[in-house]
Amino acid sequence: MGAASITTNEAAEWRPAINPWVIALTVTLATFMEVLDTSIANVALPHIAGSLSAGQDESTWVLTSYLVSNAIVLPLSGWLSSIMGRKRFYMSCVALFTVSSCLCGFAPNLSMLIVFRILQGVGGGGLQPSEQAILADTFAPAKRGMAFAVYGIAVVMAPAIGPTLGGWITDNFSWRWIFFINIPVGILSLLLTSKLIQDPPYFKRRKLSETRIDYTGLGFVALGLGTLQVVLDKGQRDDWFESHFIVWLTVVSAASLIFVIFWEWRHKDPIIDLHLFRNKTFAAANFLMFMLGFALLGSTLLLPLFMQTMLGYTAERSGMALMPGGFTIMVCMPIVGFLLSRYSPRWLMLFGLSMLSWSLFHMTGFDLGVDFHTVMMARVFQSMGLAFLFVPINTAAYAGLPRDKNNAASGLMNLARNIGGSVGISFVATGLARRAQFHQVQLVEKLSAANPQFESRLHGMAGVFSGAGAGPGFGAGTALQHAYAMMQANVVRQATMLAYIDNFWVLGVAIGCLIPAVFLIKKSKPGGEIVAH
């Protein structure tokens, strides 16, 4: 009994022989590569479609196929790690991601590219959960804040710089290089992982021959999450429930996921450990992480689109406006990690939610004449709020959980963030289209012959065109047509601007409403350890 007790205590206090910061940088390398690749392909999509002689709608499966396979693997990563061993699973994911990236770069047609992107998504899906579990085991609870800060820099910065980097690579080289750049990074990650990473002594691999694989749960998880991701990615393009395809996929997804909840909850050896949600702090942290992904990717779509379509910025200039936000995250993340050793995660989350909500409300003051500096500073304020959320949420999620549950917990946390991001992108894309139509109808109602201001403005513009177009065939009727066209263009532009403001306002309200959810997280000491009651 004494020997067993010593062994158990040693396992509980185990720390790797290698400097933990070397391990943190090693595993962050591959994760940064994977998260970057999720967003970098968006910009290159038109070039891919043109190069492979594919239609725009067909080419979107390059993105959707990756997201589907990625979403399926995320919650399964803990279960797969328990069978393969965490280090072996992590290295297998890096190897698969690297090889499939190479194959994507050489893809001769769209069909093969989609197949290789599915493989790439499978490999990428296991990287983030494995890294978080490795960091949670490598660092003591009091130091996890700083470790998650390093991880957070990769996860939050990569979507911000991905579109700009993707555009630069595509413009200066070829779309194939957005995949080829993963190869040296993947090889370096494999070499470092094989030398530096080891599984902790308490981590016991299960023998596959002695494991009863839950094929029913596995199948319905894949079906439910896969169809959900397709619905979120293609819903707005197909006009949501006006499409029979979207309706059927929604029904299949909802039925499958409801079945998974009941099935996995009662299964003796589930592939997804839903019992973790009995922990109120873990459940609240997952909800907050979902909303963090919602706000992060939703606003990351809105801002560059706003700058390029409404302000006329190039992709490079819009990237320059977003870049200071990336530097803000790099500076703030370590500060947040340090503050976690002094203050409870609750207080940092409250500050982060308040700052993020305020920054989104600040963006509702944008107009068509907003300057570069104002947009840049709005992104800086938003990035500060994100930095004060990502690290404390992750730290609180692992507090109070047994160490052997870290793999399962990290899979669910990353799934929450990724699905939240997909929902956020779908929400703002739909909101932009619907609200722009709404405001256009409202504005057009005021443009009638009964409105003297409209008539005065219209004839004034017609006079300008008539004076400027003193050429053959350019008469009063043609000038009036030009005036009407100019008025219509102004109406569309104003309606779209109001739609952007509506989206920023809704995102700000949604984040502000999350503040009470922070109090669902149990009180904890600085460093994230739960206070005993």
C-alpha cells in the first residue's frame, strides 16, 4: 500500500524532464500551422476555382470538406489518444496533416483536392486538443495561465493574419504554395515532438483488442457534426430553409446529435465523455468558449469585408489595419497569464467581456467616411478583450478536473470554439444580406416624386451629368438615367453600411449578455485552483 501510494503521488506530481517552455513552443508550432491553414485558403478560393476549371459553388467544398472532417475528429481526439497513446496520436496527426498538405498542393483536379482536404482536416482536428492536454499536464495549475497564453497567441492570431498571408502568397506565387508552406513546418514539428514530448506515467493506453468500440456512437457523431458543419457553411449561400437540401441536412444533424447525447450518456465506454458537463465550471467554460469563437470569427469576417467593400481598401491595406490587433494579442496574452497567478480568472473574464462588448458597440459608430486609424484602434480594443478571455476560460475549464480527463476536456473545448466560429460566420453573413435588404426597402420608400428633397437632388445630379456629357447622343434623358443609377448605388451603399452597424450592435449585445455567465464558474484561487466549499 505504501509503495502504491508513493507511485500514485509521483504520478500526480509528474513533470517532464525537458524545460516545459520548450515543450509549449514545440506543440504550438503545429497548431499555429493548422489554425492558419483553416483561414488562409479562403482568399485563394477564386484562384483555385479558375486553375482547376471549377465553378464558384463547387470550389467552396474545398473549405467545407476540411471543416466537416475537422469537426468530426475534434471530440474524438481524447478517445483516440487513449487507444494510440497521446504522443503517437499527436505525431500521427502532424504527419497526416503534412502529407495531405503536400498532396493538396499537387492536386490535379477539384475532386482530388477535396479528398486531400478531408484527410488534412482529419489530421488537423487532433492537433489542438492534443496540444491543450499536453500543456495542462506539463504545467502546474498555477503556471497554466502562461502556457495557455502561448497557445492562445497561435489560435487567436492565425485567423487574423491568414487572409492577408493567403492573398500575398496567391498574388506573388501560386495558390498551391498555401499548402506547400506546411511541409517544412510539419517536418520540424515531427522531429521536435519525437525528441521532446513524452506521455505522463499516469496515461495508460488501452489495448485495442480489449476495447469495445462504440461504432454506433462513432457513426452518429460523424453524421451529426458533419451535416451540421455543411449546414452552417452553405446555409446562407442556399438561402437556408428555402433549400430542401439544407432542410434535410438540418433534420439529420439535429436528430443525430440528440441521439448521440442520450446514447453516449448511458454508454459504459463512450467515445465522447459528456459526463464532464456535470462539472458546472467546465460547462460554463464551454459555453463561453463557444461565444468567444462566435465573436472572434464573426468579427474577423466583418472587418476585412467592411474595409474592402465599403472603404475601398486593398487586401493588403485591410491587413495592415488588422495587424496592430495581432500585436496587441501578442503583448496582452503573457500579461494575462501573469495576472492569473495573482487574480481569480473570474475578474479577468469580466474585464475581457466588458472590453470586447464595448469595442463592438464602438464599431457601431463607423460610417462611410471612417478613417484608417479609427478602424485600427477599434480592432486593438477588440483584441485586448479577446486576450483577457481566451486564457482565463481555458484555465478555469481544467480546474477541478482529474488529470486523466484532460484529453477528453480539450477535445470538447476546441469543438465548442470551432462550432462557435462557424455559427458566428454564418450569422454575420446572413445578417449582412438580410439587413441590407431590409434597409434598402426602407430607404427606397422615401425616394419618390412626392419627396421634394429627392426630386431636387435627382435633377441636380442630372444637371451635372448633362453638363459633363456634352457628347453626341447624350441628352437630358440619358443624364436622368445616370442620376437614377447614381442614386440607386448610393442607396445600396447606405443600406449595406447600416447592415454592418446592425451586426456590430447584435454582436456587442450578445457578448454583454454573457457577463452573468461568468458567475456560473466556481470561485478559484489565483492560478485557477478551485476554492473548496
